Amino acid sequence: MPSISAGLTVAERIAVSAAMVRQIMQRTGALFAVAQQAAAVETLIAGFWQQGREQSRRVQAVVWTRMAEDGLLDPAVDLAWLIDTASVVAAAETYLLVTRMFGWDLDAYQEWLHRTLTRLVTPHGSRALRPRHGPGLVPCGSMFHRPAWDRVDGTWVRLFPGEGPGGRRRPGPRIFPPAPPAAPVL
């Protein structure tokens, strides 16, 4: 696997980072599940679990700080916020939660992680770094908390809650006529 800072673009670095996190979760995900439960009752394990969190955050700090130093991030980005948020997104607890909650496999998790990290550094409204999702569908809004609408080739496509990455949608895309315009407030 290439170095995460070997002259790669932001998109390439994020892809490498997501692949590396996926490999860690593939090798140790089951162990993390047991350790998370044991940490609640064993102080020694709780200490190691916390050390793992801190190390994971240090890795995120190195990745994002190098990107900023290489001029790949918007200078206005709040680097501390980015590091904190990426640390939560890439945490073992988050992996365990999303794989249990949504039933995702490692491919779906990696795709979600890649897309989420990309959105953290993509300027609002820009789709330059956002991967297209499925055959011509572009998720918009919060795909896990409320329905999202997007216009694809003149047709409104609605993505429903629980429709996640990796083709984990309910059967077939749901196509509806355009939502009626909101009534003016008088």
C-alpha cells in the first residue's frame, strides 16, 4: 500500500487512509468488540482501550496536519475540528456501531468512511471529491436521518433512511415526481 503522503492528491490520500482503517478493522474488529465490552468491567482493559483511542487520534492528527502542510486543504479549515471529527469517524467504536446498526460489511464501511472523510474537506456544494453513488444517483442530505432528494436527468430520485453505501439500499431506486413547491407564507 502506498505511503499516505507520497505526493498523492487529497482524494488519493483519503482513499488510502480509508483502506488502511478498513484493514485494521478487518484484522481486529472482532477483538475490538470483545475489548469494548470487557473495558466496562476491567480497569486494565479500559486503560488499553483508552490508549488505543489516543493513538488513533494521533494518527488522524498526522494525516490531516500533513495534508494541511502540503497545501492540500483549504487554509480556512479548522484543523483541530477536522482532526477531532475524523478521529470519531475512524474510531473503533464507530466501526462497531455502524456495522451493527446497518449490517454493513467491510466494503460498505470503507466506502462510507471514504465518503465521510471526503465530505469533511469538500467545500459546501462542491461535488469534485464526492463519489457518485450507484448508477447515476448522488446522495444528498442526511441519508440516515431523513429522506434525501436529488434530481438526476430531470427525474427526482428519493433516497430513504437506512440506504447506505455499498448497494445496501432497499430494492431498486425509488423515483417520484418532483416534490410540490412549498406554499408561500403570508
